[in-house]
Amino acid sequence: MVVVDPSDVTKMRKDLVVFTFLSSLALSCAIPIDKSKLEESKVKEEQKAPEDTGLYYDRYLREVIDVLETDEHFKEKLQAADVEDIKNGKLGQELDFVSHKVRTKLDELKRQEVARLRMLVKARTDAMQGDANGDFDVRVDHQALLKQFEHLDHSNPHRFEAVDLSNLIKTATTDLENFDEARHEEFKRYEMLKEHERREFLKTLDEERRQEEELKHKDMKEKHQSHPKVNHPGSKDQLKEVWEDRDGMDPNAFDPKTFFKLHDFNEDGFFDQEELEALFNKELEKVYDSKNAEDDMQEMEEERVRMREHVMSEVDKNKDRLVSFEEFLQSTQTKEFAEPDGWETLDETEIYTEEELRRFEQELAETEAKLHAKAQDLREQHDVLRKEHSELEDRKQEYQQAVQLMEQKSQQINQEKHDLGQHDQPQNPAMKQPETHEKPPVVVNNHQAFPEMHPNAAESVDGKAAQPIHLEGQGQGDGKVPLQHVAAEPVHA
């Protein structure tokens, strides 16, 4: 249930719970008055558009209502229909008689709403499963998930039928009727949280300061309670104050019919919840002032809702959450209207018991323990990740150092190869000696000889005859034998 501010739920409840409220034209018996006496600012306030109800299908609801109100036949049936018949869905049978243009528009609105809900369901499911599994490619059974939306017939996504109107009215009526109950529960938790925090703060103080704070709290409470008498909401005394102070009318000439006409701002023949709550401003100003530290404005809004609910319980006889002109006039004829009981404000009412506060504090403690455990788990995960990160950084540095050493070694080897190549080359390539094509020496008796010295090839050099070459150990006398007398032997490899 979505909890929103009560001022957000105004005209929508009227449109939705009872469509017969369009029959305000029949209330021509109301006393005509000159509304020029009202302040211009007040008139502008009443002409403002209704706020969002807070329902997740608010736009669809408004559009359906707007389209239905364009059909004259349906509008006539609304004026004659009983409230219970509308709530039970019997009015939906009249859809068969509306114009083709209206039915086509309603079909289009439903198709758009179904498409919107499907996108909403898929986005929500994909996000949840994606976060859990790291996989966003998820198949979703949209038809099954759409069953959780009760304000339309999801089995027929293309046509707006009587069951759709019935579902829309029933669902919205239930949601809006639960609005106040949910609000009261939220307010109770708000008050218990305030008291819990106050008590926890007192535990942090020494005895002297604790007593000072307790005394200060008591004084502020008494100051808040010292306010003028608050009239019973909806009583003659309460309405006469509004009549005199706000409307500027003669207090001795109070007339219920004229009063209703003055404060039926949209002139539809009903007091809706916003119009009714506006009547209590004078009473609330007696108790609450935003400038006072002891006055809580959230308590003021809760008081406003309590007053409105009380009047509704006494005046709204058909329980349609609206006060019709007839219901209002009937209430002014009762004894309770002229002689009401006193009204107990919030500061005179027990909002919660000590047992409820104890359970609330236990719930807070359990929630806090879960959050603490989750935080501890996150810290441990953080430490693990930080350690892993440190290890990865160390490995990264080791790898970087290894790569640097390898690069240095590679550069050293390349430099040595370069230096060696420079050493093997002649210093002046221009002085390179010409190549000679000398024949290999011939081995003769294990000694090398030169074939150019063959005896038959003796030539003169510079005009001198070549001298024979003698080999030691071969020949007679001095052991030298001329080469031409040596028999040639085969060359050994």
C-alpha cells in the first residue's frame, strides 16, 4: 500500500467510488448566495486540479473516468444508479450501450495499460534476477506476473469489458479505503520512533543532565496542552466559528444550507474529503503553530484526519466517503450537532501502549543487528578484496621488473652483436687487397711445394734465371737436391 498525504486523495475517491456524484445538477434546491463575499484567494484555492492519489494506476483510472463521462447515455445511468450497484460492478453492464467511439477509446487505454504493466514487470524481474545471477537475459512469464494487478482483466488484454470497469472500481475503492488505516499506522510508528530516540538520548546523559532533559520535556508537553478549547468537529459551534471568522457572516444568522453552498467549492453537491478537512483549519490553529517548538506539524495533519474520519462516521450514512447535501442537512437536525460531547485532541489520547513501544524497539534492534551483520560482512569482503588487490599489485610489480630485466638483457646482447660486427670489418674498405687466385701447394714427400716451380716452367724474373730450390734431407753431399730432380708424388688430402 502506497501511503501519501491525505490532501492528495480528493476528487478521485468521488469519481471512483460513486459515479453518481455527477448528479449534482439535481441539487438546485440549495439556497442561492452571492459568493463574492468570499476572498479571491480562497476561490482560486478551490479551483485547483485534484492531486495524484498515489495509486500506481492513477493515470489509467483518471483516463477511464474522463472517457466514460463523455458518453451521455452512461452519464444518465450514473445519475440513476445506486451506490452499491456501482461498487458491485452492475453498472459495467451499461458498457454495451455506450458509443462505438467511447468503447474504442477504452480498448486503446486498456492496451496501453497492459503494455505499461508488462514493461514494469519485466524491468523489475530482469533487474532482480540480473543482480542475483549477473545475467540480464531472463525470460519472464508476463501473463503469470500480471495476475498481481487486480485493477483490470489481464486475460483479455485487447478489449475493455464490464469486468474491467468492475475490477477498477473495486480495487481502487479498497486501496483508498485502506489509505487512512495505513496512514494511522505510519503515524504511530513515527511517534514511537520519537519516544525511542528520546529515551536513547537520555541514556547517554549523566543523572543531572537527564533530570534537566526530563523537566524540559515535561514543560514543553504542558505548554502544548495549554490551548483554547477545541470544538467537536462537525458540531454547530465548530461550524459557526467558520461561518463567522472565515466567511464573515453574522453568527446569529447561521444557516446550514447557505453554509453548505459556501463550502462546496466545486459545486458538485458533495463535501469531499478535502473540502471537509478545510473546515477544521480554525480548530487546528488553536492547538498547533509551526513557530512553536512544542508543536509537531505531523501531529496536526494526523489530527485533521481524525476529525474528518469522525465527521464521516456520523454524517456519511451510505458510507460512500462523501457527505451529500441531504446527509449534511440531516446531521444538523440531530442532538449531537447542537449538544456534542467534548473533543479529545491527540495530546489527550494514547497513541500507542508501552507493549507496542517495546515490540517496536525490539523490531528496531533486530533490524539494527541485521544491518550491523551486513556491514560486518561487507567490511570483511572489503578486506579480502583489498588483500587480493595488494597481492595483484605485488605480482604486477614482479612481472614489470622481470620484463625490464629481459629488455635490458636483450639490449645488451644486441649491443654485443653490433660491436662484434664492427670489429670484424676492415677499418678502410678502400685499402682492401685484391684477391689472388693461387693454386694450393703440392705436397711432395710430406713437404709443400709450389706448382709454379715445376722444372719445365722455370722463367726469368727481372731478366734473371730462376734458381733451383733444394730440399733438405734429400740428395747427396749437403743434402740439398734440386726440385727439378725430385719426382712428383701424389698430393695427400
